[in-house]
Amino acid sequence: MARHEQDDSGTDRRGFLKLASLGSVATGAALVIGDEAEAAPVQTATDGYRETDHVKTYYAHARF
């Protein structure tokens, strides 16, 4: 039987998975510990659809 040489470059699958899981845990901890961001209030148009001059121009060119 042939002997297989083992690659000892320091990055095997198990080591990669350990580092990846530590990275995701650290990211989660940073999100929990970090300051909470407040979302800006969303301003919505209460008038609904408005047919402005540029909309009328588009309709004239599109022949609606």
C-alpha cells in the first residue's frame, strides 16, 4: 500500500470550522453589546397618488 503524505499547513477543516464558529459568536456578542441604533421615522405621503406636471408629461408622451 502506498503511504499518503499528510499536509500539515496548519489549516485543516476542523481548525477552520472552529475559527468560523468563534467569528460568528464574536459578531453576535458585538451586536448584543453594541449601542442600539434608532431608526429614523419614515415619512409617508398621506395624499396618495399625485398627478404632477412631470407625470402628465410622461402620460402625454406615452399616450395614456
